[in-house]
Amino acid sequence: MLSKSRFNPAPGLADFWNEIRRPQPYRWPILALSVMPVALILYWAMGTTVYKDPERPRVTYISTFDPARTEAEIIATNRTNQEVKALRAAEEARIAARKRELYKALGAAAGMDVEAIERKAEAERAAEEAAEEQRRAEMLGETATAAGAGDEGPTP
């Protein structure tokens, strides 16, 4: 049954062997040219590196708060966190002021005009704060506009 199958490679290999055995002046160059496309494709394919997509991460939610908290407990926690945040901001401001004083003393000892440098730094800080306030106002203004548009409902 195998010899009658059209997928049997034996007759094709036998024909190839008969043709390659016959003495012809161009048999080796023809064989080399015939093998070259396949060899080039295999060379190119072996040189490429293909990485599979990374596995999608599994997210595990960890909650340290009781899901059955009351509104009062949530408000109390938020107030406590806000107090801690304010204390941290005050400490950072104190440290920054101390650094400025140390740099002012160093600048004065080096003969620099520390008053001009301080005025320039104050102007820069004020500009940064104004820009941040403007950014916040724009964000809140856009949010209020978007929320207000959705609350109007259909117009008659």
C-alpha cells in the first residue's frame, strides 16, 4: 500500500539519485543553487529570537481594613491619616527652612549676596505654587463641568 501512495518519497529520491549520478558538467552548481534558498531561509530563521508574550499577572488584593467598617470609622481613619500627613509636611517644611538657613550662612561666609539669592528662590517657589494651584483649579473646574453636564438631564 505504501508504494502506491502518492506521498511516498522513495520514487522521488530514486529519481534524484539517478540524476545526480549522471555525469553532467553543471550538476554541482545546480545543486548548490537549489539548496541556497532553503539554507538562507534556515540561517535567517535560526538567527531571529522570538519571545512569547509574558504571562498575565495575577492580582491579589490585600485589604487591611475591615470591609464592614461604619462611615464614622472611615471618617476617623481619614482624619487621623490627614493629621499624620500634615505633621509630615510640617516636618519637611522645617527641614527645608533649616537647610535654607545653613546655605544662607554658608553663602554669607563665602561673600555671596544671600538676600538676592533668597528673593530669587522665593519668587521661584511662589511661581511653582501658583502653577500647581492653577493646575488643580483647572482639573477641578473640568471635573465640575463634566459632572454638571451629566446632572442636568434632558432639556425640553
